[in-house]
Amino acid sequence: MPRAVKFDTYGGLEVLKVVEVDRSTPGPGQVVVRVKAAGINPGETMIRKGAFADRWPATFPSGQGSDFAGVVEEVGEGVANVRAADEVIGFTHNRASQAEFVLVDSGNLVLRPANVSWEQAGALFVAGTTAYAAVRSVALSMGDTVVVSGAAGGVGFIAVQLARNYGAKVIGLASEVNHKWLSHHGVIPVAYGQGVEDRIRVASEGKVDAFVDTFGGGYVDLALSLGIPPNRIDTIIDFPAAEKHGVKTEGNINAANAGVLGELAGLMAAGRLEIPIAKVYPLDSVRDAYQELERRHTRGKIVLKP
């Protein structure tokens, strides 16, 4: 029988387990994909802990995961966009991608470009569409200066690259160990911590037009202190600050579709977007993978491989 990550109650890493599940059969418009790689994301940690129970409650036993890439195993009636044996990138809204097989609507799939690795493809959807929506929301134009907090994290490292593709001057807040990677990708690295506002003002030469916050912890207040108008500040995590100050909170839900996924895959295929892979874990080591993620010190994505 195929296996999948499940949890039966809210809690810490100890509630995660890999169990045998029934094999799904695709209905009309559905596809079964054999998963080759599945990304993991901080939001999944918060859901599993119950922090989002009011907004996104879990139904137990709950699966986990949205991102995946794999090979089409079986197609249901009426599916025309993919065929058996196609290599695809996809997403599910059913918390089910961290598994050996996933059942999805065919409209949630795009073909995997041959030069995009399984690991990169499997980690693309959540972080990629979140970064896409956040960067789009602050309306960058050629020559704008934008600051990105958490610039080397799972969403931040994509956001800085997308902002560069708009022609913006990008300042990335990150620990010094990540500064070389940021510089290599055309981003001006700035260390976070005490004095960061002064360092941003020096790096920006006194002009900051927009701010994308992927980390939380006071960066909305910092953006306002820099004189950035609320409609050009987006946070994907600090919802209390957004409500207080009227800044934007556009993220994954605002770009969660196959059109955006295909666009991002195309950027990867063309060499205009890189998805660094921090570490790859086997499915059985899902607890170890999330323990690493929850340290919040990895550059790039952590991936499970069934």
C-alpha cells in the first residue's frame, strides 16, 4: 500500500507519522501522480501546531503538504492536458502532497521543464506563488528600490529574484552567511539586527520605494519608519501589524493557480529564477525535515522524497 504523512491531533513534531493509505482512483477531471519530490513550508508547521485552527482548521486524520512534482500515473475521464507518464509540477489544496501518490485536479498541473530538477520543481508552488503575489502587490517599476526581509529564506530568495526581474534595485536583509549568494544574484545584502534602518538608508542612498516582509517581527514598523506608504508594503506573516497599519497581506492565495506556476517554471527553465535546495530528506524522516525548517536558518527549500 502507498504511504503518506499524517497527523491525528494538533501538536509538535511527535504527532507526525508516515502511514499506509488506500490507493486513490481518479474521477472525472482528476489525475493520480507518483510523487518524486514534495516541498515543505512554514505554514504547514503552524497548521499542524493549531496556530491557524480558527482560519484553516484541520480535519483529522490530516495529511500535509501542497507542493509536489512527479510522474502522472493514471488519468480520469475527460483529462486532456496531461497523459500517463508525463512529468509534471503541481499543487493540491487538500493537504496531501507529502505522500507517495497524490490525487489532484488536472488543472493543478503543468509540465516540468526538462532542465528543472525534481527537487526544485517539487518545492516551487507555495514559496513561488507567495513570492510572486507579494512582489506584484508592491507594484515595482524599473529603477525602484525595494527591501526584502528574510531574503535568503524559502520565500525571500524567490522574491528578491522576481524583484530583480522587474528591474528594481533590491536590498536583501539576511545573515552574513547568505550575503555572498545574494550579491551573486544582483541583490545588495544588508545584515539584520540593531542598526538595520541606518544600514538600509546607506545602501538605498536614502530612497526606498517598497518593502516585502517575509519574516515578521517588526519589519512592517521598520518599513513605515523608512517612509514607505502602506500600499507599497506587503507582509506575508505579520497579520496583526497589517491590520493595525493598513498594509497589504498578499501571498499564496492571491496567485495560487496553474498559470502562475507555469510562468515560474518558465522562468526557471530560462535561467531567470533559481530555487536553492537546502536539504533533501526521505519521507520517513519528515520529523527531521520539519525540525530543520523550524530553526529558520536554512537558505532555500527543504524537500521530502518518497
